[in-house]
Amino acid sequence: MTARLIKFLPWLAVGLLALFPLVGSTFYMQLLTKVLIMAIFAMSLDLLVGYTGLVSFGHAAYFGLAGYALALMAPKYETVSLWWSFPASIAVCALFALITGMLVLRTRGIYFIMVTLAFAQMLFFIFHDTKIGGGSDGIYIYAKPTMKLGEMELVNLEKLENFYWLALLSMAATYLLLHRVLGSSFGRALQGIKVNEHRMRALGFPVFRYQLASFTLSGALAGIAGYLAAVQYGFVNPEILSWHQSGAVLMMVILGGMGSLYGAVIGSFAFILLQEALSNQAWFGAWAKHWQLAMGILIMLVALYLPQGLAGLMQRFGRKPVTEAADE
Amino acid sequence: MDFAFFLIQLLNGLQYGLLLFLVASGLTLVFGIMGIINLAHGSFYMVGAYLAWSLSSMTGSLTAAILLAVPLTVILGMGLERLLFRHLYQRDHLYQVLLTYGLILVFEELRSIIWGDDVHGVAVPALLNASIPLTENLSYPVYRLAISGVCLLLAAALYFLIQKTRLGMMIRAGASNRDMVQSLGIDIKLIYTLVFALGVALAAFAGMINAPLSSVTPNMGSQVLIICFVVVVIGGIGSVKGAMAASLMIGLAETFGQVLVPEVAGMIVYVLMAIVLVWRPEGLFGRT
């Protein structure tokens, strides 16, 4: 009975979140939208770090690229159709992930971390130094995308509720997709590769192709998050693909507990709320400006004492983690 | 491009490459010997530059500032190794990335609290503040030549230390088999502390001597760090020789790139890296 209840829990959570616009204020809806977007981003990275065993430190590249793709495709003052701009931005990310994946997957371990970071920085400098994306100032997205069927307007992202629901839907869809992928034979093979690459190769699995597929899927999913983030902020600049973004999302994955999709969602929740709290001037006064100091110390403490993230913390206090209970 | 102009760019490229080597050699040693990925290595470069700026405005002399600051950075390195990095040797790279990323945030904020967010300049020492005329209107600053000379001296000293001394032998042995070295009665922990402190001091020293050439700015560390990653990837992890070859390569490529093809100069180093990755994924001098 309890096992069933726990299986039902995420649906309940999504249902409650879907009703939030009826009661929530604008500020909290915007904050929650940000959390949902980051949860998609964190889940996409968890596929690489937690399930495929590839520690990427340049994941912001795909996040930012989707934003730039939207900004460059959209006409300057008119709205762009959600129908094609959303899939097109994701496709750009998938393609870029496929190309960079073929290069970075030639390396392992420390090399892999450095090379993913270097490629992300390459993209950063392309947008920062050249005129393609408006240089360091970036590009404004004056009109948010809309979705029309004939003459009828189905979705207008200018409306906060519409945007919130789209983000929630995308998050739920990403979760379901990854859940299916990881449960499939392909997903099992990825987890096998994480544990022992050589053995999987000896068993006849095309390890490189599997890793490349995972890398590409992960880049495409990060693109979903990046597209939504660009719509939310209303502009893109090189900061969205800076390595601080890559570091933050890695922190979300580990904070929640990697190798668990729940964990990635919980991690992004915790991280964003923490960030909001630490930079709250009413609470911390002049120190709020230096919130990164506290965040840095927290990140170091998590790395040293909480390697399993919040999920591990719960375990330590004697409670069973959700995933284990669900299997009973 | 006439010869004098070419010569100036060549010297600039070599000087930049040699400076990169100082930072990258510490990074590659720490990678190669302790198996640690240290994202905060660029922060040491920044700390060096800020120390040079604040101490030289206090004492009035860059030389005095460097003499004061180098021991400080050695102490900083030893302290960090004892307190933090020591706990990470046996851990997954993921946690090393996370811890050193947190350390960057801490260093940046401490810098902001102690020294503020302004951009500063440091004066070239009076003794070296001259230039050698090459043609009627082109000349080359002595200070840049002095930097190149100092870097070459340090590189030679590093080579001698690692290849010819007893300590260097222990360091090399520690890189290939930590447990064996320990069972032979050598204090490997002390060696690790020393190597780490050496890396910190080299990076900080590079920041100090380069302070008069480039301004002292917030976030100056991260830019150097990424280029040093590229250097290490091209040269091969743990190879000091590789770091030297790759540093010079990158230094020249970026300097000439900025003169010949300024629009795509920022990308050249990454294209170089991509080519090396396709051709030799383990780096030019890396062990397979």
C-alpha cells in the first residue's frame, strides 16, 4: 500500500504544482518557474554524471546555446511561433552535442572534465568576442513566443500562467522520458558502462555509440531548459553559458543526490531557494552582496561531508530513501 | 609584416607562452602526481597579482612585494593542502571538481571583500623600465625580456629539481606508485604538501610578475585557468615537458592569431585542442 502511495507521490506533486497559479503570487510563480527550468537542466546533467559516469563541467554550453538559438531565430519585434522555434532550438543543441561528443568522448576522467569545460568556454568566447550574438551585451528577446492553431492563440508565453504550465509540462515530460530511457535496455547498458566500461565492451556493447547517444540526449534536454530560461529572462548574454552555470548545475545534481531523477529535482529546489535566501538583503544586510562566499563554503562542505547529497543525509537519519522503498 | 614587427610578435608570443608555462606546470604536476583536478589553480594566479599590487603600493617596490608575497603563497599552498586537498586524493574526480569550484567562489568573494572590485595597475620596476629600439618607431620593452628570462630560469630549475635531485626522484616515484614509496619509508604526505605548495607558488609568482603588463582585475584567474587546461590537454597530463611545448605553442598561436586574424583569435587555441584530441587523445607527451 505504502509502495503504491509513493509511486503516486510525484503525480500528486505535479498536480499540486499545476494548481499553484490559482493561489501563488507573481514573485513565487516566477521563482517556481525558475526552479522547474533548473530541474530540467539538472536532470539532463544527471543522465551524464549519475547514470553514464561522465563528469561534464561544460553543460552550460548546451543550455546557453538553446537560448542563443531562440534569440537569433526570432524576428526582432514580433513574436516567434513556439511550434517550430522550440524544437529547432533543441535540435541545434542536439547537433552541437553530437559533434562535441565525438571529440570529448575520446577522453576519460580528468581529461573529460577539462575538455568539456574548454569546449564550453570556446562557445562562450565565440558569443563574447564576435558580433554574432551581440557580444558581451547579448540580445534582447522583446516578444515572447506564442503558439497558434489557425487564428486561435493556444499559448502565449507573455502570460505568466501559460509559461509556468509550459515549464511544468516540460519538466514532467523530461522526467517521464528519462525514466523510460533509463528503464530500457539502453539505459541499463549505460549504467553498466558507468560501473565497468571494459566489461561492457567485452560483452559486445558499442560503448562509444551508447555514450554518444547519452551525451546527445543530455545536450538536447539541456536545450529545453535553456530555451525556457531565455524566454523567462527576456534576454541572452554570454553569462548563461559561463562555467559558473556549469558549476551551479553540477552542484544541484550532487546536492540532491546523483543517480536519482528525484534527487536532481530536489537539488535544484534546494539550490535555488538557498541562493534566494543567501542573497536576501533583508536577512543578511551587507553580507547579501557576498552571498557567493557562503555558497562556496557550503559547496565545499557538501563535497567533503555529504557526497551522497540530501538523499544520503536522509538515509543517515534512518529513513529509507524513496527509490528503495518503491522497489519493495 | 616586416621583420622588426615579426620579431616583436615572436618575442611577445614566447613571453606569453613562458608565463603560461609557470601556471600550467603547477597544474600538470598536481594532476600527474596526486591525481587531483584543481579548478582553483587560476585563483592562485589572481591572488599573486593582487598581492603584488597591494604590497607594492605599500612598500613602493615590486621586487620587495614579490619577496614578501612568495613565502605567503607557499604558506597558503601548504595550508590548503593540509586542510582541504588531502581529503580528496582517494575520492572521485567529481568531488574534486565540486570542492575546488567552491574554493573559487570563496577566493573571488574574499578578494572582493579585502581588495574590492576595481581594476588596478602595477608600475614596472624602475630598473627595468626601458625599451630597446628596433627601428625608428618600434621598440621592445626590457621588462618583457626580463620576464621571459626569469621564466626560463625557473623552468630550468624545475627540470633540475625533478630530474636530478633526490627530492625529484621521490616525487617521480610517488607519481607512479604511492603505496610503494610509502612502504620504502618516504613521507609521501610531506612530498604531496611540498609539490602542491610549489604549484601554488609558481602560479602566484606568474600573477605577480605579469601584474605590470596586464591590469589586475577580478576574475582574471578563470581566463588563465581555462587556457592552462588547454595547455595540459595538449601537452599530456603530468608531463612538464609537454606543458612547456604546449605553452609555447599556445602563446605563439594566440599572439600571432590576434595580429593576423583578430576576429577568430579567441577560438584558435580550442581548434588546436580539438586537432590534438582527434590525433592524440592522450596529449603530445602523454602516457597512454
